[in-house]
Amino acid sequence: LVAPEVYKADDDNRPFVIAIPTPALLVEMRKLYQQLLSAAPNALLQLRRMAPRNRLYEVLAQDEAELALIVSGLKYPATLNHRRYGADDLVVFYDSECRGPVDSIEEYAASRHGVVDFGGTEKSHVEYYLAKLGLVRSVSLVAPTASMLGDLIKGTDLIATMPRGLQNGAYRALANCPVPMDLPCVTYDLVWHRRYEHSGRNQWLRELVLSSRGTSETELPMAG
């Protein structure tokens, strides 16, 4: 039997590197940073953009990041382990000086949409559920990042269907309203490379990431 690794964050001067997919997790990352400093006052947290998300395996296999937070839906290879991290509602963001809220599914489909290119070819939740209703949206703008999309739709009549958490940061200048159809929440997974499953450092960081949301790794189910 191998004795469990004893890890002390205060004795470790290496940066903690986490890849995240979107600024919608701003509040969660702020809480994580505060807890990290409380546990290890001299620690350095590096947040990197996880995009496109089909680079997930490469990012973790090549140690570009120790952990990744990613929108659920990818089929993970056997070399990656994962847990469900959390969820957020989708809402419609818009510039209230240029247009009003979306009141119907017909108005929603007919409006001009701005979207983010997250990488990959699969349909989004929005496209899938609109198709079930026999509708198609009109995409007028594709931005490389969620933050840029928020800036670009200011001063236009565009709408963007994005996680509600963006209202705490990049989209704080925009109004939002409910999506006029039943959409599932956006869910996020916490992912790490299997070779670090029993690493004291990686276990400590995973637990810190999850506890910053008020949950423990042992309390969370495996992501589906």
C-alpha cells in the first residue's frame, strides 16, 4: 500500500493553474481566490481561458493547467476524471437603450442574435430546442469570447443567450430577461488528468475549488 501524500500548500511556491471557459464564473473565481489566500496567503492563482473546449485533453495532458472547468457535454476520454461543478440559468441579454425584452418565442427567433464561437460543431441548446419547435434563429454576429460579445452588442438591437452569471461582470451594463422557452441550465464539470487522481496537491486544489461553491468533492456525483 502507498501512504497518502501529505500536502501543505504553504510550503508550495508553484502557481495553481485552472482553465475556465467563461467570465460567467467570475463570482465563483472570486470566492475561490479568497479561500485560496486564506489557506495559503502567498499562493499564486493563474486563470487561463479554456477555449476551444476540444483542447481539453491537450491542456490537461501537457500540464498547461492542473484543473479545468468546462461546460458539460463533451465525451471525456478514459484518461480524464471529472465531477459536476455547478449550473447556471440561461437568460437573454440586450441593450435596453436599443430594444426591449423578448416577450415571445416568435420574437426571440426573429431577433438578430450574437453568439460566441466556443469551438466544436455540435448544435447549441438554443438551436436544438428551437429546431424542436420548427424555428431557426438568425445569427448576425459571432464573437471569439463571451466578454467581447457583451461589448459588441452594446448600442445594437442584438440579443445574446448566455449564462446569467455574466451579469456580475462582463455584461453588467446590459439588461436581461428570461428565455421564452424551456431551456436546460448550463452545467459545468471540474476535470483533471487521471495521473493526478491521488496527487495530494491536486486533491487539495479540487477540494478547494468545490468547497468554494459550498460543496465537497465527496458530496458530488460524477458528472454524467
